[in-house]
Amino acid sequence: MGSPGLCLSTKTKVMIQAGGSSLPSNVYRIWKPVYQAYRSKYSDVDLSYQSIDSRDGIKRFKAGLFDYVGLDEDLTDADYANHSDYQLFPSFAVPIAIAYNIPEIFSTSEVPGSGGNALKNLNLTRDNLLGIFSGSIRFWNDSQLVLNNSVLEKVNEAIIVAVRKDASGTTGILTKALAAFSVDSSKPFEVFSEGCTKTGIPLKWSSALKVHCAAQTRGLSAYLMNTKYSIGYIGSSEARDALLPDARILNRDNNWVRPTVETTQAAMDNLSTDLGARLTGSLVNAPGFESYPIAGYTYILIRRTITTGNCTSAMELYRMFSFLLDSRLAKSIVTDLINAPLSGMVLKQVKKHALSEMRCQGEAVSELVAVRTSIENGSYDAWKVPVIVLSALFGVALIVLTVFLLYVKYKQNRSALRNAFVIRLNVVETAKSVGSLYTVASANTSKNNNSKTQNP
């Protein structure tokens, strides 16, 4: 029985369509040509990732329009209950920068990725963040902010909070962090990812905020760049690209940290690495001296079981994520964009509980890929085929010749053995007297004597 989706042609055309969260789109956009180049000898892979919001991505995934979806948060219990073959797994970890535009310190502040301690950047404690985004701290010269930022003492300006208008993974990660910061508060912060209405009215943000709703990451970055005394939240690489400085955050171990690869990796390492069957977990408010407290995984949603069509797309998905999550080049792209690749322990769980569980038409996709890889390797090393065939034929010929020679030798030996014990009847004469046997020589002597007697 042949394996589904396997073909002996040297190059296969494959189309992979996906979409979802815009937060990881910078990485996915650069991953695309890297993977296409990696597979170019054997596959013509057409990759498409549309930066729409996570919810629209899930809708298209359910409708069969997407092969996978990019998400920044876990699925609902209802999604798991209704779709037992859905599987999430993290692709990398993202730090969320608190970007700002305060003219008094803007020119001396450093942007993400600049390195160093950025001592002249805005300093915010976790309580400061909670106050700003809940509306209890409304002016830049609030005493709680001046305590760690003396330059703000004379900045009597209202704080303008820029938020995402659309449902966003960055909003989800930030509100999870704020909820963790307020766990001991009498009024814990609510976790949500919803933004604003079409007319710009916040859905769940506090009415005490002086808020502006911006569409997607680019819209929020542009607003912060052009609006004095504003503050908002975006991915670290987006803040760097927009030349927006990032606030230093006082983590739970009382250390000032910035959104870097190292501080995000520390958060990943210092939290439990057992993600469970869903392969999801939180990185916010992580313990550890170097841990950045506003970070989270970005996820990939796939189907574990594919029962219709051929298995070519499933095999390519397996190959793609196996390569991109583990390749040194792909990881370097993640770090260049100020994100953290998966730790070894997390990657091991992804391979074991997600990629290895993929099945197509009843067969393990990993095994289908292994067979296809051997075929590809054979076609690539084409010179080996005639060598192997000729070697096999030579071996068979040698065996046949050896058997033939042994058979000839056997026949010769058998014949020799039989001739050694043959006694010819015409040279043996039987004695008339019982019990006596004359030899041939004695018989001949007797005949000669008789002949002499009869002929004197």
C-alpha cells in the first residue's frame, strides 16, 4: 500500500495559507523566504500569512481557508470541546514594550535593542503601570511617577493612553500582566483583548483614561510618534523601528529591566516549562532578577488530524515548523527582532506533543516525511543508484558463480568416490571349491600350465 501524498517527482508545488495575529508577522514575513530557499530544491512552496486579528484568523481556519493560524492567546474551553483535533503550540516569546513620547526625556532616551541600562529612560514600577492603565494616575507629574523620574516634576501634562482599536494579542499580554500586578489589590485588573468600537469608544478600558484607539500596530506606533505626552504598548521591534523609547520596568525581584531577548528568555526559563497538553503558558510577572514582566508566547494553531485531500500540505507544515523552530538561522531572525526563541525544554514538548501527533489519512505525518526525505535524498544523490544496482548485480553473479563451482567440484568428488570401489566382473573368476577364491593372477597361471601339458 502506498503512502498518501508521496510522489517521486523531484519538485512538488505546495500552497500554505495562513493568517491571524499581527504581533509575530515581522518574524513570519522573514521566515518565508528562508524556508522557501531551504526547500527550493525539492518543493515550490507558496507561503502566505495575512496580518489580520486573531479572531478573524480563527474564523477562516474553521472555514478551511487557512492551514494554520497565528494567535497570541489560548483558545476558549468551547473551542477545545468542539474541536478535539485543534492543537496550539508556541513559536517564540514576545516582550511588549511600554513606548512613550515625553519631550522632556525623549531626546535622551534609548530605543529597544540599543543595549545598556538606559538610565535616562522612563522608569515605571508595576504599580505605576497599573495606575496609568487603570486611570488612577492621570498626569505625568504625579508624585508616584516623580519618585523614580525627577525630571517629570514640572511636567504638568495629562497622560494620553494609546490602545489598540482592534482585538489584539498585545492587549491580551498587557492586561494579563496588569492583572498579575494587581493580584493583591482589592480590585484586580480584568484580562481582555478587546479594543474599541468603530467610533473609537473603548469597550473595556476604564472611562477614567484619556484614551486614543489606534488601528493595528502601525497605527498605534504612528500615533505615539506624533503625539506628545502619550504612552502605549507595542512589540519591541516595532518600537525600535519607529524610534520610540521603551520604559524600564521594576520587576518582582526589584530590578530595573528592559524588553530584550535576554530578559524575555529569563522569564521563560524562570517559569514552569511544563506547558501541559494544550502547550500554553503565561510569562507575565515572572520571577527572577533578569525577568521582564510583560511578555508572552505567540502561538500556532494547527489540526492534528487531516482526513481529506492528499497529505502534501500536512507534510510541508511539519517540515516547516520542525525547521523554523530549531534552525539556527531561523532563531537568529527571532532574536534580531528582539524576541526570544523557544528554550530547549519547551521545544522538546512542542515536537513530542504537537508535531509528532500530526496524522494524515491515518498515518503519522512524521513517518510520511521520513519516507519522502529518503526519496529526496536518493534523487539528489542520483549517482548512487547505478552504483548500488551494479553492486547488487555483481554480488548476485558472484554468488551464482560460487554455487556453480561448488556444484562442479561436488560432482567430481562424487564420481571419484564411486570409481574407487567398482570391481569389474569380467576379471574375477569364482573358485569351484566352496570357500576358496582365486586371484586373477593365479587363474591365468593355471590356464598357462594346462596349455603346456596339452601341447608338448
